Amino acid sequence: MQSVCAVIVGHDSRAFLERALGSVERALRPTDELLLVDNLSTDGTADFVRARFPRCRVIESGENLGFGRACNLAVQDTAKELILLLNPDAWVDPSCVERLRQAMAAGGTLGWAAPKLGYPDGSPQFIWGPTLGVFGEVLQRTRNRFERRRWAHVLLPRLLRLGGDPGWFSAAVGLLRRDAWLEVGGFDPGFFLYFEDADLSLRLRRAGWKLAEVESALAFHDKQGPSASSNRMVRYRESQLRYYRKHRPRWENRFLLRRVGRKAARMTEGATRASLLAVCERARRAFETGVLDVPETADPQARREAPETRETTETPTPPETPEKASRARLTSLY
């Protein structure tokens, strides 16, 4: 049976790794591999893991690559046939890895096997979601109200499939076939954090690979990974806007740009507001030029050539602030 490489990406995650690494180490076979990518942690993560879990091989990235790029780095560094992704704030039941492995062995076109997911208290947690888009996200928010109801984890996926929506899986815990991963190129490195799993799920399905939830496999997710809340929100919106540019129709892109731009304009926290407006401006430029990504450069207003110097007695117009200019450009889309 095929061997597994368990991959954990950490950034200042030392407080969570005892539980995560301990659980997966007990669940692996002697021929399996355990690998941690440390994204420039400042809490001694790499040294802690080397001392506490000598079986775990540590790759120090030298920078914060984000989740997707760090996973890609790990997959490039292993020859194991199956890749187990595990968040640092998640852990697996002792039989979880074996049951996922058995599912892979039984299905030659199965590219992603996901376990049942629970909260620390044992209540169920969604590991799947409807295909993301304007209507899909509304459905997802509605669905989330019933997350701790067990019937929601049985009935809702069936209704989605009947409606022709295969959905996507969270990368908090999952076993992927390395051949499938390599065929589609792994995670899109343009997603620093969030939406990389929804994007990969979609690309795997389009390439003919199947995704399935294995009901006999069980894992847990605390959803308590370290990250500043404001930075997390900005990263979420950045990836959300990029996912829509990559996969959704133009009217949905316009709708989301307007919605996020209005939310940013109403914010009172200055640094977060400025960061989110900058994200919206880059997304607007990418949308208007028909490209997926634009570089993080200065506001285009600041790059315009200065007008010719001339004598004038007119009162100069106060310069337009970048935030005001960004809001005006976003409004001009609609």
C-alpha cells in the first residue's frame, strides 16, 4: 500500500504542534514521512520540533511563504505517493490516516480523501462547502448556522449533489494523491492564505479527479491558529477577490468589488482600512486589465508624470488622498 508524507505548515505555531505532531506521528506507519515547513517563526518552532519530534524533518523556508507555497515546497521535497495535509491546530484520530489510505487504494481516480471533521468537544465541523461564488457564499453562510446539527452534514451535501454542485473540501485535514497534485500544479501560489483549497478542489475536478469524504475517518480542528485578526481579514478579502477573478463571471467580480470597497470605506481602524482599500485597488486594476495578478506597487495616481511647471495665481487644489482616489475609482466601476 502507498506511503504517506504528512505535511504541516507552521508560522509561530509552537503552542499547537505538540498535539498535532503527536497525533499524526502515532497514526503513521514506520515507512511514512513527517515533515514541517516553518514559515519564519519567531517562537522557536523549528528548534522545538527538532528536539521534541526527532522523526519530523523540518524545512525552514527563510520567509513567510504563506500556506499554499509552503505546501508546494514540501511536496517537491518528498517522493511519497500520498500527501496528508494537516493544520497545526488540527489533529487526527489514531485510525484516521489508515482509513484515508484505504480509501485511496480502493479508488484509482480518487485525488482527495477528506475525513469527518469535529470540534474539540466532539461536535461536527464542516469540511466541505458549496462551490464558491455570490450564491454559493450566501448558501455557505446560511448553512453555517446549522454546523453543529448532525443532520446538516448528511442532508445538505446530498441536496447539493442533486443540484449538480460537487463543492470543495477544506485543506485543514486531507489526504491527496501526489500524482493528482503534480498534474494540476499543486496549490496556486498566488493565494497566500484562504481560498487555495477551494481553487485546488475545482482544478482537480476539472482534470477528472474525484474528491470524497471518508465517513469512517475522523479528525479534529480547533480553528485557533495564530494570526492577527485584522491581517487575517485583509488576507481573506485579497484571496476572495483573486478567486473570483480566476473562476467567476464578470458580474460577480463587479458585485464583490463594490461590496468589499464599501465595507473598507466604512471601517474606522486606519491601518486595516488603508490595507483593504489597497487590496481593492489592485483587484480593480487586475479586473479592468483582464489579468489575474498585478504587482503591489504604489497607487497609480502617484506614478503619473507631474504636470509642466507654470506660473499661476490660482489657489492650488489640495492633493487627493490615495484612499479617496481608490474609493472614487471603485465607484466608477458601477
